[in-house]
Amino acid sequence: MLLSTLFPLLLTLLTLALAAAQQDLYKILQLDKSCNDRDLKRAYRTLSKKYHPDKSSGDEQKFLEVAEAYETLSDPTTRKIYDQYGHDGLANHKRTGGQQQHNPFDLFSQFFGGGSRQQPGVRRGHEMEVKLSVPLRDFYTGREVPFSLEKQQICDTCSGSGSADGHVETCTRCNGRGIIIQKHMLAPGMFQQVQSHCDVCGGQGKTIKRPCKTCNGSKVVRKVVDLVADIEPGMPRGHRVIFENEADEHPDYVAGNLNVVIDELSPKINTDETDEARKSRNDGAFFRRKGPDLYWKEVLSLREAWMGSWTRNLTHLDSHIVALSRGRGEVVQPGQVEAVRGEGMSIWHDGHVHEHDEHETGTHGTLYVEYVVVLPDQMERGMEKEFWAVWEKWRGKNGVDLGRDSGRPVPQGVRAELKDEL
Ligand SMILES: [Zn+2]
Ligand SMILES: [Zn+2]
């Protein structure tokens, strides 16, 4: 992938950026010193998306600065150092090995998923998969969906060493090799070597005298992390958003990927028309999606279908109105389907940071409106009488044509004489 070739260059740029501009880290994130963790996250999310080099509004330099600022300020230790001693303090801290530099693109994919760079030859942990169900409306409008997940994380207390005092000793039984070799004499002068796991250190090669109290020496703990999945407009149902290296962590391996499957939530249909129910009507309960197209059923009365002169204001998934109408005398047949171009889903292109212009033509699928015509079960007596009279009058004038009534084709000559049988 392009990114992997770009990466060394970016690191150089990052170093240059650090040397040249010593900008205030809070200013870079457009925040002030009183900001909290949530403010930081929100600022990072907005700005990193804006400046990502793959975007048209992208600015690589700024993207790197934002990543750097976020990384420093989101860590309580480095934030404190920065607040007290500024950039020089940070530089000192880094020199003494306090802060490891992360790849700014990894940080980005931690927030938004995507990317797929692999480090070859590195032991990787297993992958994880979670399912996130969102209503059709979110697939239409796009949304950042926060979610949390319990996973295995490196213990903060002991930084993954498993030791309470930081001391990890080499196992005296196996000398740190994790295995012991025993020699058995089978016959005078004939030896058999048997290799086995060291039972003192469990094959680790290291022993801990005082295990960390938080993780009991296991180096890892299970904790909840907060993540945000970016649902883009028109994203297909069942799409996988990949969060690189966000699966279970362990100091012995690189965490695998976390795959978040974005599923469509089945709509809740409210039978009682309360305010709440009316509000939730546009969650997609009455739309059906098929790829980039949407389907909708609209009910017409017999009068509307037959005589025309009606309008419907259909509330779309993002609450905008699609107006449907027929003038007087415009007939709609039962089951007739009207195609409204450009009112389907956004047409989605793979690639997690590419923007599409919402209002450009050809960026949306079609909305298919199927008309369902409902005949009245009962008619008011007076109305029934009048209708009957009208039918009888016109039936008498035109006669009855059984061939026509049964749907058989009518010969050309005859057609001209016939009026429509109502
Ligand atoms: Zn051992
Ligand atoms: Zn621990």
C-alpha cells in the first residue's frame, strides 16, 4: 500500500515539523488548557478527519501535528510535563525514553478503523469481531457511532511486566531459556537428551518475586475501551470497519485487528401514534433498502388513484420532504411503481476517508414508490346510491363487453366505438 512507502518520509516530516514549529499543543487542537478527555477526543476526531492527506481538504503537516498534540495531551503524564515545562520538558522526557512515538496513521485507524498495513514477521494476536446494529437512517445520513468493548489490555500498573516492583528475574533453573534439557543414560556411554518446559517459570524464562497486585502477574487486565465507528452515507449493510491492532493486547505479541460489522437494526414499528412514535417514524421503519435503492409503499384511496388531484409529503430518512403528486384526471394503477431518481441511498465508494458530494447528480440511487390502492369496505348509503346511478347510466350507454372485461384484447375497429368501462 502507498502508506507503507510514505511512512519513512512522514516520520522525517514529523521530525522536521517538531524542530521547526513549536506551536502550542492546545492551540493545534483548538482547545484551551481546561479541556478534558472528551474535548480532546472530539477535537482529534474532527481535525484528523479534516486534515487526513487522503482527503481533498487534507494537509499532511497539520494531520501530523494534530496526531502529535493529541497523543501528548491524552496521556496524563505527558500532559502534565507539557503543562509545566512545555516543549523542552517533552523533549527531555522523550530522550529518557518516556514516550514512544506512535504511527499517526495507526492512531487515526484506532479512531475510525480502516487501513490494512501489516508488519511482516511480527507475532500477531487473534482477530476480534463485534457487531454494531444501527437503523437504516444512520446508513442514509452517516453517523459516528460510539461503542464500548471489553477487551484484554496491557496492565497499566506494571506496564505489562507482571511485577509489582518492576523486577523481573531470570529463572535460575533454566537460565532464562524456558526449557531444560535432561540427559538420561540408556546404556554405558549412550545418552538420551530429553527437552522439556521449565516447570519453575512455566517456560517463560523469567520469574517474578512480587507479582503485580492489579493483574496478579499475568501482565494483562480486562478493561472497557471506548471507540467510535464511522458509518459513512450509503455504506453497505454488513460492512466491516477494521480497527487496526485494537483486538486483545498482550506484551508478547502485536494485537490483532478488531473488525466491527455494521448491521442494520430491524425497525421498531410503533402501533400507537404517540409523539415518540411519530418522531421515530423516520428511523427507516417504512423504507426498505436494496443496495443503493430504497423502496416505499404509498397508500392511495380509490378516489385518489382514479381521479387524481392529490399530494403526499413523504418524510425521508434525514427528514427532508419528497413531494409526490398527481393532477386531476391522472390515474394511478394499483401496484404501479414510480421511480424517483436521486432519492435513494448515497452511492458509497470503498475507501474510508474519501468524501462524496452529497448534492452532485448521480451520487444517489433511486427511490421506488409502489402505490397500493385501497377500496372502501363500506360506503355511506347516499354515496352508494349516487355511485350506483352513475354506473348504471354509463353501463347503459356503452353496454357490457365481456371480452374486454375479461382482459382479452379488443379488435381495432371495435375499440373506437367503446368508451372505458368504469
Ligand atoms: Zn525457568
Ligand atoms: Zn500488572
